Amino acid sequence: MLTYRNNCRFLRIITWLFLGAGGLGLLLASGAAASGTPRISLTETAHDFGKVYEDASLTYTFMIRNTGGSPLEIQDVDPDCACTVASYDRLIPPGGEGKVTLSIKPYSVLRQFKKETTVRVNDPERPEVVLTLQGVAQPFIEIQPSHIIRLRGIVNDEVRGQVRFISHLPSPWQITEYRTNIPDNIEVNLKAVEPGRVYVLEVRNKRHEAGHYAGLVELLTTSTQRPRLIVRVFGDLYAPATVPQ
């Protein structure tokens, strides 16, 4: 009986040691597999350019690190806009660092903007990341409320409209000349409200017959960035009894 009990105890010890060794082996194998997997790591996924001009070519480089045990492959870089161009390192070795450089083409942003680019990699735990470029783009010369003046009213009434030009240039700016291709229909006046920065263009109807006309006012400036400005003018004049509601 004693021998039987000793044998059972011995078998339990052997079984425990065997399973323990197996569990340890599985744990070690799992760790080895994890260490041999690519892992993407980024210190930032968004960049804010702040205030920029609308014609600027904007470029920023995101750094990507591979903290895994096998090469990290950048499989695809997909911007949400055709205005964004990407260049990148396709393969990043274990412990190494690579780059994804995103460039936004000039005149592709206006006011507050946000451009997103999806990066797809062979990291099984994090197969894609989204990189964001954002900021506020302002024009060199801002036209308020828009570049279109609509003259709409009754024949022989006082019908006029205006736009305001506001410079965001760092140095003084001037409108040196202006002209229109419909001088028989409109009268044009230009006034410097804040010399070197703000101008107001006023257009008044001169036509005395009902009907429609269209034309433009061209303005020449001292700005190399915006040497020419265009304001489009549309006139709609009605007889007193035919004004549409």
C-alpha cells in the first residue's frame, strides 16, 4: 500500500513538472512570436500649421518607429484629398525609424482646413493610423462679401453695390489702377478706407432701360502675390410694375 501511494505521488509530481514545463514553453514561444512581430509607434499623429497664406506649399514629416522584432512595412499611404502628395519609407527595420512626408499643394486650402491621410502597415495590432494636417489659411487680399456685385432694382432708382478689399500682407499695399469693360452701364469709385490695407470699391448703375447686363471691374495692385483682382458685375433692371417678388 505504501509503495502504491508513493508511486501515485511520484506520478503527480512528474505530471506537474511536465505540464509546468509545457506551460513555460508555450509562454516562451508566445513571447518569441510577439518579439518577432512589427510594431508601429508614433510620437504624434497631427500637426497644426497655425496661420498660413493660401498660396503656401505646406510640408510636414511624421516620424514612425518600429518597436517590434521584424520589419515594419508601410503598405499604403492614402490622402483624403488629391491636393496632398505623400512620400515615405516603405520598410523600417526592427528598432529603426522611418518617415512619412506629406505636402499640400499651393492654393489647396482656404480658411480653416483639415487634411487626413491614412497609413496602412503590417502591424497586426495596429494595421492603420490616420495622420492629420490642419491650420487656418488666409488669402493675401480678402474680398468681402464676395467678388460678385449684383445690381438689381427698378429703372431710374439708385441701384448700387460695393465690395471691400482687405490686405493680409505684411507690408503696405495699394490699388494703382482700375477699369471696367461695361463703362456705359456702371460708374466705378474706389476709396482707401485704411491706406495701405483696406479699400472699398463702389459700383453704381447708370443704365436707364430695363434689362440685364454683365461685366467686370479689373483692379491692378502693387502686390506681387495678387497683382490683379477681378470683381464681376451683374445688372438686372426692371420696369416699375415688373419687379419679381
